[in-house]
Amino acid sequence: MLDLSRVKAISLDLDDTLWPIWPTIERAERALHDWLGEHAPMTAALFANPAALREIRNQVGEQRPELAHDLSALRRESIRLALYRAGEDPRLADPAFEAFFAARQQVTLFEDAEPALQFLAARFPLVSLSNGNADLRRVGIERHFKAAISARAFGVGKPDPRIFVAAAGAVDVQPAQVLHVGDDATLDVLGALNAGMQAVWVNRSEHLWPHAQRPHLEIASLSELCALFEA
């Protein structure tokens, strides 16, 4: 059972908790492909082949395991390798990635996200806690958060308990005083539980819970979470 009296701060996942991630990524990949089509057409043709692109990403992941927590670096190095294989200038990887990254920040929030952020931020310090590479400022929701912790900056990602502890420390509370809210049963919920936090599973699509350990609360929308604090 969720103990609301313990909650002194809230940490929030971003992708698929505040907005759907795959429409965002698909839009960003189209922007990348359009940029490559103009500046590196041979690489654009390579990127149009899903099998070739997957092989490039796998190769970068195998060759650069230290980048596993940094999705931006993995994406940039995949572009660089594709440029090299296509016989085009690898130095184009940086501006090509910027085309992708700018579009990646153009998210469409779930309908309940902005009202929930306003409600929760008025009552608790909020910390974003993400393995992804969204930029709160560029997304347009930075004003709601006291701190932002990312796997890219911290050096390890969820479900490693250390990144959850860092989120608690960012707002000067103990992990037991943090309520973590996220959509991923393993990365968010188990990670938070193993760090000593209370955890809320945001299950927007009626998935079945896959683990023996259970979240303190399961919700279908962030509005349900806000309603608890209104009671």
C-alpha cells in the first residue's frame, strides 16, 4: 500500500510516462533522413534499409559498450559509422545528429501530463529521472522540475539503484521519502523499489504486471495520482 505521509518528493520518468516515445522517435528519424537526403544522400539510402541500420547500431553497441547509458552518443556514432560506410564525410555526424535531436524534443504530451505536473509541482519538488535524452528546457516543461537526472550525465541508468539515490539527493531527501512514477515495470518500478523508494506504475495500456515484486500503486493516468493527494 502506498503511504502518502512518507512522500516528500516525486521523481518522474519521461518517455512513455509524460509523452509517447515512438511517435517522437519516428518523427526525429524522419527529420534525420531528410537532412541526410540533402547533405549525404548515400548515407540516407543506407539509413532507409532497416536491416543495415540495425546492423550498424549493433556494431556500435558492441564496439563501444561504455556508451550503453548514453543514447545520444550511440545515435551520433551510428550516424558517423553509416557516413563512413557510405563513403561520405564522417564529420557530418554532428550536424546530422543535431537535426535528429532537435526533432526528438518536439514531443506531444499525454493529455493528463501538463495538469499533473502543475498539480504535483505545487506540492512537491519534482525530479526527472530518465535513461533517455529528452531536454526538459527544449521540451518546454523545465519550470515544473527542481532537478533533472539522466543516465547520460550520471554514468549509469535505471534500474541501477545509484541513479535513484542520486535523484533523492538532488532534492535533499532520503530515498524512502521519494515516490517514483514511471511506465517501465523493470527500469522504473523494480529500480525504485530496490533503491528503497515507493513506486507507482503508470500502466496506460493495460499490460499485465510481470514481476513477483509489485508496485505500491498501479494507475492508468497521472490524474489518478493527483486525485490521491487531493483526498
